[in-house]
Amino acid sequence: MASLKSGSRFVTKLSSAGLVYAHFGRRILTQLLQIDCTDPLLDILHDKLYENFVEEIDAIDNGISQCDGEPRYNVTTNLSSRVANLNPAWNAKDPDTEEAFGKAVKLVGSEFLDRLQYYHTSWLPARSLIEEAIQDRFKEDDSGEIVVLGKGGCPWKEHVFELEKQLQIETPIKFVLYTDQQGQWRIQCVPQSPNSFQNRLSLPEEWRGLRDGELSAASGIPGCVFVHASGFIGGNVSRGGALEMAQAALCRGSAPRPPEPS
């Protein structure tokens, strides 16, 4: 993409899919979304659809591995694999490749439209909510490392990373608090990167795997509901309780470690 669009951050070699998207993607999006070609949202959505839909097709088609070295496990349900699985079996009698192609077009088209709708109607509107919460984070805690969202369920991870750069935030955000479907509060750790399973700061090890009264006793915080065994997420019945869990985790994470025995 970078060879066709100046300033693009995408350097994966383009397949035929990527070439078509590079040349006609913006025109397709303006028609599907009924927006003007000068709308600033167009570039945002065009890049997001490439990053999270088209680029993996380009990489797989060109034999570019997702990671260096031997992967720990196989992913066999990506879009390219599911399209390939629509091909008739090698030993099928009277294989109908035209029927298989029609199924592939329907599969890819429906997933592209679903992804576009998500980014346009859910992902983008969440950005303003995340930005407001980040701007107000010092009202919640003096550290500035805890963000409290007014609404639960909105996608926040990518926005947090992008807004940290945009707003030139020096001290990284460690925890995001939000409500769940039952009206209780969740505390979730911010990962080291949007797709990482490693956290900037995990919930304390001695809390992990505990629930309810046992967790409240171990933490000294009332209303605790759970902390996941891996320490990436926890819950409390109240907003104040979840905030107290985040503050306690920050204190424990910043406390100096005892010296190693000689």
C-alpha cells in the first residue's frame, strides 16, 4: 500500500485483492456509506478496513508469515482458509467450481459489509467517548493511569493507544473501568499493544482466581466479584469498588520489590 499511497504505514506486498482495494476502495466506501469523497472519515475507515480485513488476505496470498519462527498454534479459520474450504474435494464427482465461487463471493462480501458497518457505526462513535474519558482521567485518580468509561461494551483498546500518541500522554494508562451487562463494574488491564496478551500492569497475583467474599477478604476491598486467573480482568459490584481495586493494583505495581537474597 505504501508504494501506491504516500505516507501509508502498510508495507505488506499487495495481492490482487489489495490492488483492487487500493485503487477502488475509497470509491466503494463512499457508495456504500453514502458519504462524500472529501469526508475525513473516509481515510480512517479505508485504512481500518485494510488493516483488519484486506491486509491478512494480501499476506497469506503472498506467503508472508504473521510472526517470526514457529507459531505456537495453527489458525485455520481465517477468511482465506474458509474460502479455500469451499473448493470441491479433489475426488469429488462432477465438481461445480462455479457454485463454489458464488459461495465465496457471498461469504467475503457479507463479511466485508459486516466489518464496515462495525467500524462505521460502533468503532468510530466510541472514539469520542474514549477521548472524553481520557481527558477526565485525573478526576478519577491522581496518577492519570485509570480511565473510567461512561458506557460499557464500547471498543476501547485501539482508541486508547491512538489517543495516547495523539495527546502525547507520557505515563501510559494501565486500567480501564466500565459497566457490564448486569450493571456491575469491570476493571480491565490495558495490554502492551492492541493485539498483545501481555499487560502493562496485571491485577495482583494473590487476587487471581478468587471470587466474591474470598477475593474481598484477600484484597480488603468490599464488593469484589472475581479476578481472572491470568489477572487481566476483574469485577466489583460498584464503581467505587472497581476504582479501589485499580488504585490498589497500581500501588502494588509501583511498590519497590524486596532485594534478592544473596
